[in-house]
Amino acid sequence: MLALFSLLWSALHFGKGMLVHFDDTVVLQIDSSPSQIPYYAGRTLLRMWIAFSFSLFFAIGTGYLAAKSKTARAFILPALDVLQSVPVLGFLSATVVGFMALFPGSLMGVECAAIFAIFTGQVWNMAFGFYHSMVTIPTDMQEAASTYGLSPWQRFKTVELPASAHSLIWNSMMSFGGGWFFVAQSEAISVMNKDIKLPGLGSYMAAAIDKGDNSAALWAVVAMVVLIMASDQLVWRPLLAWADKFKIELTESATPATSWVYNLLRGAYVFTWFDENVLQPIADALSKVSLPVPVKAARLRKRHKRLLWRAIGVLIGLWVASEVLSGLYAAVQVLHGALSVELVLHVIWLGFLTLLRVAAMTVLATLIWTPVGVWIGFQPKVARFAQPLAQIGASFPVNMTFPIVVGFFVAAHIPMNWGSILLIAMGTQWYILFNVIAGAMAIPNDLKEASRVYGLRNWDLWRTMILPAIFPFWVTGACTAAGGAWNASIVAELATWGDTTLKADGLGAYIADVTKTGDTPMIILSIAVMSLFVVLMNKFLWRKLYAFAERRFRLD
Amino acid sequence: MNTKEIAHPVAELSAVSKSFKTAGGHELKVLENIDLAVNQGELLALLGQSGSGKSTILRCLTGLVEPTSGRAMANGKTLDGVNPNASVVFQTFALYPWLTVEQNVAVGLMAHKVSRADRDAAVDKAIELIGLGNYHAAYPRELSGGMRQRVGIARALVSQPKLLCLDEAFSALDVLTAENLRQELISLWRSQENGLSSIFMVTHNIEEAVEMANRIVVVFPRPGRLGLVLDNPLPYPRDTKSPEFQRLVSIIHESITTMTLPDLPAEVPVAGQPISRGRMRMESIPFVPVGQILGLMSILNDSPELSNIYDISDEIGKEFGETISIVKAAEILELVDTPKQDVRFTDLGRKFVASDRVGRRKIFSEQVFKLRLFHIIIALLHENEEVEADRVIKDIASALPYDNPERVFQTMIAWGRYAGLMDINNKTRMVFVPEEDEEVAAGDTRH
């Protein structure tokens, strides 16, 4: 109960700040005394959770719709696919302007834009995940539900949601981890040559670096790590341990997820109370809405209902289509006359430069982390610590620390064209590491024993067993890392340290530049080109590699 | 005995013991003081139930697992790491799914320094020998189970090992495929082609051991130790229906039965105390679901002509080892008696099958309550309202050091639930005595 009240209080307390009056001629001052950190951390955390709640509902909604309706699926899946490839950060300035227009004179607009950025960073992956687990529910479970005549709502809560719970929570955890990057970035942005700061850890860090206050910057990093670890330990690990019971498998997993918080909370009276006094009444109220109806009437009503749903579906589809078309029309209007062939070619050339950087990052991170990951994966004791650490590493918004690293580049005279590769790798390499660890841990014992019996060593062992076995995991990790790298390039190719601004030649720096100056046609063009690069990479590289890994290197 | 003295062991265990840590962190002794030698030219079968430690013996012998104490030797020298002259055929095949048949077989030669041409020739020969001629370029997942295991055998033979080890190599295959493969392997071994001379096989299938091996060693569980050692001089090919064959099978049956279901003298009743073997000695319980005990009772009731334990095993279609466990469970509950190889109802057992559902539960509950193991735990539960599962498991571990305490605990909960004596709340991991329902209450008041 106390936990519930404190949750309510903190939401109100930190939420109050959102409605503060905002005058866009005055830049909000960030107080860089360490005692303010808890407040800023609270604001950041609140932003994360609001965005995550929207993501969750949206993901379940679209995933459900795509799984249930063929027509919806035909639109939703390709749309998700493209949206997933769009670099969110490129849009940030555009959405900030849009939301500010919605809430004039209040920070609420910027707040919404930040939340929207986090939302778009995490939602597509979750929607895909939920859709996938919906369509892979064992047929017998669905058939049993049909036999007992469950209503769609009953079916959803007794079959579909529990069966998807484990993958939904896992995906949520990964997406939430990815969200930190966007929250840190969106708290301190400059749009149309104006600096806008939202109170939060990201802006605190930016302010500290601006002032050259190293101890405050260090405090911010520590607070961020604490926040990420607390979210992991207090929310995600307990949820995963709890969701273990929803896993659909016949044999007990060798290493069930454990969480000390879950062990502590399990069976606590609060949950029973919450279940009996809150959840059950809601569920009862909901089930009253969908009472079973006599068969004959039901059939008639069903037909009416289906017509009604179809009509609603068509209306929504028309609305979305008209929005998209008018958006496209507006974009073409803006672009018309502003573009030249040379300009487009130049942007594509910059795209190639960034592509090289993304590729270099992937190759380097693979070369460095594969041996380390395999070594860790083969020692269960080390892996138990190292894997969550790598996950936290992947969650940490390294973009907070970019200015410091850039300062080092300036001091060491490292050209930004090379240094930006390191900046990109700082955030994305971890995906490769923890997937390689997972792959090495998943090698079945009998294959390991066979390798020992037949005396495989060194290169023989790597090419016969280790590399093929971890390949599917590496593809997942490298694909995620590369996708993140495109986004990261927007903040990694152009960075400031005090008065020095370092810039690399690349599409990321270009996007950062044009969003700063508010050059709308160029923003549209550069984002479109980057999205195109990502889509093409997915289609012609990662999709192929996934299929190849699935065909050749599946363990069964 | 003369042949034994000149026999030259290719692999040997001397005074080997092995302990593992269970998932719950308890130290579990799997093997105790094992002396075993595989001699040049013999086909030795190690026979035991699942969980008897026979696979661990194989792993110690090949160097895959290091003994906790004692020595593993190959050709008279203490093993350091994996025995390079031994190869293993795995129950799960352990083929690399990304390599073709040919490449999988070539793995067997990877550690040997041979030229490419020699290697290709050896791989071809092994593939032909094991009848995989047309499958060179196929991937394991395109093959049936039997064909996959052929690849496993070819991979094991390609390097001409001094010792071939079979770890339940036929148990994942269907009956016909397994029989076919067994015959082929025996004729390979007898023809001495490909240099195959010594085979060490681990199995739970008695007929399989008698059919293939010329020496059989039976291993008994908790902790794993060697029992009966039997020379098998029957000429190959062996006829499983012949009386000599059946005689050997029944010798092994008898040995297992007397070890597992000994004919103990009846205990002297003490006034006011429950009388039971289980009450006097601390004894583990077989890991058998309650439903199987009930099933055994009704089969015995329906077919009074079934008296021999082997016939029962055939009738219920279970492995002999499993059948023994079920019978043993019924025996420690005093529902059946097992003089020699027979299984007979006790008076209580007869009363049990004649009772209705409530009556059966009552008898079951009374009998379970008499078992010393249950007695101790239930006494603990009566002192405290609830006891943590980990505490109970710890008590079990100290009372039964050779058993896997987590598995004993799970079986106890299953029996205790049916008997209405104990239950666990899996949310809180607390063990408790369930509220007595009226059905069983009458039974409990008698104590």
C-alpha cells in the first residue's frame, strides 16, 4: 500500500513541473548542485514511464489487430517495418516544433516531444514482438478457447496475454533500456537556433559540461547508472522471474530467471489485496460488458457487429491514408524547387560515409567482443554477472558523455572522421557482446562434449563449433547494433566541447546541422535518405543473414 | 579366470568416486569407489537404471569428467584430460547441424595429423562401412534418427579408436532401427574390420546388454556402485528367444530385484507404534507418481494371473527398472509383498483395492504417515505452522546423503498432496499441513 501511495505522490510531484509556464525567450536554467539530482532523476524517470505506458498500449493494440485481421496486417506489418528504420533523432526537432504549437506558453509541448521521441524509439520493436508471440500461440490452446466459447476479451486475458507475457516483458525490458538514449538526448536540444532544456538528468549533464563542472557531470553519470540499475533490479528482473511461469515449454528451463525482489515480494499480502479489491472488480465489470448471448441472436448480432467493425476499420484506414497523403503532399510542396540533383547526390554520398562508419563499428566490435563474449559464455559463473552488466551497458545513454570524449579528441588531435566511429561504438557495441554471450551459453552440452572427445582445439574448435553456434545470436546483436548506430551517428558525428565544435563528414552530422538551423527541405531529404539506407540494409543484408542463420545454423 | 590375468586393460578406473553439486547447491555423491577395467578385445556393457551414475562412469573413463577421488587410466597411464584413443557415440547424436554428413565424420579426424587425401579416404571408408553411401552431402536435420546415429558411429570409427564408447546410443531410436543398428555394430566388432576391437557400452536395456556384450556389469544407484559382474559366452549371433539367452536375462533380473526389493525379515511390532520397515530405517522413496502406484494396484487386481515382476513389466509396457520402482513404492507402503520375483497383495493391499476412492486415500495416507521420512517432516510441520521448502530439502539432504534432495522433496509433495498430509504453496515456497477435509479426518485420528 505504501508503495502505491508513494508512487502516486511521486507522479504528482514530478508531474507538476511539466505544467510550468514557459517563455521561449528565456532559456530554462538548470541548477547544477548535486542536491537537485534526485528531482531531475525523477523527472527523467517519469518521462520514461509515461512513454513506456503509451508504447505498451500501442504495441498490444497494433499487435493484436495485426494478428486478428488480415486486412489490418497487410498495412500494419510493412508500416512497422519502415517506421522501425526511421532515425528517431532526426525527427526530434520537427516534433518539438509541432508539439510546441499545440501547447503555447508551456513546457508541455517540449515535454510531449521528448516523450514522443522515447515512444517512437521503443514501440515498433514491442509491437513486432507482441504480434509475433500472438501468432505463435500453440493452436491447441486457441482451439481449446474456441471449444469453450470464450468471448474475445476472455480469450485475450486467459490465453493470448499470458501466452505472450514472457516475450512481451522481455521485449519491454530491452526497449525500455534503449529508451534512456532518447530521453537523455531529447532533454537538451537546439531547434531553430534555440537551445531548449527540459529539467532532467540529460539536461543536467549538458549544463554541467557547459560549465565545465566535472564533479556535477560525474554525479549525473552515477545517478544515471543508479537509475538504470534500479529499474532493472526493482522492475524488470522481478517481472521476468514472475513471467517465467508463462513460458510455454515442456521441460523446466535449466536456469530459471531469479530476482531477489521477486523472492521478497512473492506472496506479499499487498498483491492478494490488490487482486481482490482492484483487479477482480475491474475484470468483473469488463466481463459483464461481454456477456454470452443466445446462439441465434448471437449469429445475427455477429453479422451486424462484423459489418460495424468493417465500417470502422475502413474509416480508420481512410483517415490514416488521407493523413499520410496530405503529409506526403506537404513534403513534396516543401521540397519542390528546393532540391537539385547535386544536392541529392551529395546527401547520398554523405550517407555512404556514415554507412562506412556503421560497418567499421560493427566489424571492430565483433572482432573485439566475440572472443570476450565466448569466453564469458563458457564460464557460467562469470556469465551470470557479465550478461546483466552488458545489458546495463547497452542501456546507458553514452551520448551524455560525448562532450567529455570529444574533449579528449581535441586534446589528442584525433580527427572526428575517425573519432566518431568510437563514439558510435560506445553505445552500440554492447548489443554484440551480450548476444554473443547468450549464444555461447546456448551451445548444448553434448556438442561441447563431442568437441572434447574428438580433440578439437583452437581454430578447429572455433570453425567447427563456436562460430556456427553463435552466428544466429551474432546476427541479432549486430543488426540491433547497426540500427542503433544510424541513430547514434546523428549525435556522434557532430559534437561540441566548450567552444570547439567537431564535425565529421557524414549524414548524421548533416542531419544534426540542418535540424539546428531549421532548414525544413533539407531535414526531410536527409531523413528520407537515411531511412532509405536503413531499409535497404535491413532488406539486403540483415534479412538475408537472418534467413541464412535460420537455415544453416539452427540448433535442433 | 585365466583369461582375466592375461587381459590387457585399454581403459581403467581405480577406486573412483565422484560428487556433483545439485541445482539447489547440495553435494550429491554419484559414484563411490568404482573399480572397472575395459579389456582389449571385449565388448563390455554397463547396465543400470537412469540416475545410477552409469553415464558418469563413461565420462570418467573417457576423461570428459574428472573423478573427485581415484584414478582414471588409459593403457596403464593416468589420464590427463580427454583420452585421445577413445571415441564416444552419444544418445543425442551430438552432430553439428551446420556440417554435412561428410564434414561431421571428418571432425573425428580433425585432431589427427593426416594429409587431406588420407583424410578423405578414411572418411569415405567410414561412411561406406556404416551404410551412409548416398548421404555424403546431406545435413543431419534431413536424416531420420537411425541415419543420424549412423553418422555418429561413423564419426566415432573414422579415427580407428582403441576404445569405442556407446552412451545409450540406441535409446533415442525406435525398436526396429535400434535392433538393426545393434546387429550391424556387432558384426563390425566381430569382423575386427576398421581396427574396432574394444567397445564399452552403457545401457539401461537388459536385453540389449545380453544381446551385444561378452561381459556385463550391473551398476546400482545411490551412490553408484558395481554389483553383479557376468561373463556372457553365448555365441554370436544371439537368439533372443533361446533358453540360454533368457537364462542370462533372468539372472540379471534376479540380481536387480534382490538388490532393490530385498526379502527382509518382518520387524517386531512395538506396542502403540506404527509398524513399518520404513519407520525403523531411514529409507528413500522411489520417484514414482501416485497415479502409477494406483495403476499397478488395479492391474494386479484385474489380472490375478500376473504374479511375476517381469510379466508385470511386459504388461504395463515399462522398462524393467521403472517397473521395479513402482513395485518398490507399493511395497514400502505395504500394499504388496515381493517374495523372490513375485508380487503379491498384502491383506492391506487387498483391502485397498476393495475400497472406494475415500477409503483408498485413507489407507494411502496412513501408510505414508508411517514412513520414517514423512514422519520426521510431518512432525516438523506440526511444530511450526509453515516451514520453508528449503529447510525441508535441507533436512532431506542430511537424512539421505545419496539422494537428490530436490527430487525426493518433489515426490514427497506429490504423495503428501494425495494423502492430504502435506502441501506446498508455490508462491511463498512454504510447506504446510492442509486443512483436514472430512474424507481423511477419520483416518488421521487413529494415530
